[in-house]
Amino acid sequence: METKWAPEEGQAMSELAEVSVAQFSELTARIYQGALESTPWASALELIRTSLGASYATLILRSPSSDRRGLMVHASEMGSGVPGEASYNNYYYSLDPFVGLPADRVVTVDEVFGDTGWLTSELYKQFLKPADIRYIMGADLRTESGVECRFRVCRSHASKHFSARDKAFCALLLPHLRRAVELHSRLDIVESERTLYASAIDRMLVGTVTLDESGAIMRTNSVADEILAQGNGLRIVHGNVEATDAQENRNLQRLVRHALMGHFGTAAPIVEAMPITRGCDKPKLGVLVRTIPLSDWSEDNKRRPATVLFLRDPDRKSQGSQEIVRKLFDLTPAETSLALLLTNGLTLEEAADELGISKNTARAHLRAIFSKTGVTRQATLVRILLGSVVPLG
């Protein structure tokens, strides 16, 4: 005999036919997995749609408004988005009366407006009726951190009204959907911050190589990719970073091992630097090895970031934005170009040749730059520029 599950949370749902443990488990699994999907909740919405015999199941993660486009995820019986979604985002959202619903409560349009009120609404007549959408059931979700989104399920004219059982079925899923949306929101914030910081590191011309608990490469940024691709001083061997010089490689591997011990807590975390020799008369690479400590609540995961290598190539020139330098120090375009060339290590004479101007003109520009930045020496100017927000632009 099949085991059945009866809901216990919230208001009694006597109209709800019993839901099998397997069915409920699959639904909740897809809801929580949806926070990690490339298209969030696509599979969960499809299962909800088919379970309710609906044409569409939609999660509106960002409601459209006059100053921003909406963001919606759909499951459709046609396998694609809702027809006219762009039109809704651009115009019809302003006609939608089925908004501002009580938090975490499932209702239908006919309950809210009555048959006549709904069928005479402009949204229905202009947008939904041509798209063969007659019945809508929905709920508005509000999470603990203030995230607001809308859950909507639609049926065609040939279908029937949503029943009390249908409403109870959705009400059963709402707490899980709300928690999953909260998780997705927090993960999205963390990813946005990670992307921002990673971009700043890239702009500062610092290569990063993240190693897992075995010392194998997990992730590299574009600067590290370029340095490692040259195979000059450092190279990738069987998924690991090695120095081309045997003695330097022994030292590098020793530092990595010590960093990993710090990660596991069997030794103190380390921050150690070493130079890496390169051929072709290139200056040495700088390498910083740093432990990534385990957090207090880290689970067992062999592919966890454990150590990071920071790489710095003295030959790489700053790519500071001309516009940022100009605005930051109130320079003219000509003064800005000269300042950036000096920052990249050129002498005043070399910078003049690069810009195609006379040395006297370059000296005049430099005097103006000194006046605007409040310095009197070229070395101090370079230090100020490199120490400012220019490299982050």
C-alpha cells in the first residue's frame, strides 16, 4: 500500500487530495535545486504546470516597471515562453490588476474580481484573451530579506476553473518556494560581489590561480592564463602549477604544501612570497602563496578552494582608463595621455615620441599635471596615479 502524506503546515486543506511522498519529494527537490539552475526553477515550474494541467506556470522574479524590464521564468505547454512576453514587459504590465496580493496566499482572478470583473478587464481583453489565457491562479511571495516575486499559473479557455484542491496544492509548495527564492537571492548577491572583486583584481593586472585541497588548479583568471600560457618561469603540468627552474619549483611546491596544511588546520595559515626566474631577459615574476582557511561550518568537499597563488608580471602595463584619470585629476586629454604613459614606465622623452609631440610641449603638459595633482616630482606622480582608483577603472 502506497504511503501518503497529508499537509500539516498552515490552514487545514481538507479539499486537497493526498499527495504521495514521492511526488512531494520530487517537487520540493526541484524547487530547491532551482536556486542553482542556469534558468532558475525551470524544471520545478514545468512539473508544477503538468501536475495542475496548466498552459503556463510562471515565476516573476523582477516585476516590470517604467524604469526597468521584468524578469520572468516560464514553463509552457509549447516548450517556449509566454507569447507576447515582451509586450507585457513594455506595456501591458501597467494594465495588470492581479498584483499586490496578500503575502503567501493563493487566490484566483475570479475570486478577486468575479467572472464579470475579470472578463471585462483591459488586460484580459487586450492581452490574455488573444493568447488563450482565461484562468489564473497566483500568489505573491515575500522573503525575510525583502525579496518580492510573483507566482502565477494559467489555463486556457477550454480548461476549467482552478479548484480548492489546486489552490491547496500550490499553498503546500509556497513555503518551500519562498525559502528557495531567498537562497537564490543570497547566492546571487555573493556571486555579484565575487564578480566585482575578480574584475578589480584583473584590472590591477594580478593573476590568480585557485588550488583545491590536493593542490590541483580549480580556477584561473585571464591574467594568470596569459602568464601560464607563455610557459616562461611558470607552467601547468598535469593540472598543477610548476616553476620551470628545478630549485624554484621545489620551493614553490613546499610553500603550496604548507598552505594546504594551513587550510586543514594542521599548521598555521601562511602568506609567503617568492620570485620566479624567467628567460629571454625578462624580469622575475612575483608569486604570493596564500592559505584559504576552512570556515567553521565547511562540509567535506575535496574540490574546495584551499590555496591561492597571486602572480605579478612587472612587464605588464597598467590599462588605466583615460576618462577616469581625466575626471579624477581634472586633466586635459593631452595631459591624460602623457600621465598614463609615464605611469607605464616611459621617460618624458619616450612619452613625447610616443605621442608625437615635442619635448617642450611634453614638459609644459607635465608642469600642468604637477600643478593639478599637487606634486613636484615625476616619481611621486607615478606613485599617486598607481595608488589611486585608476587601476580599478
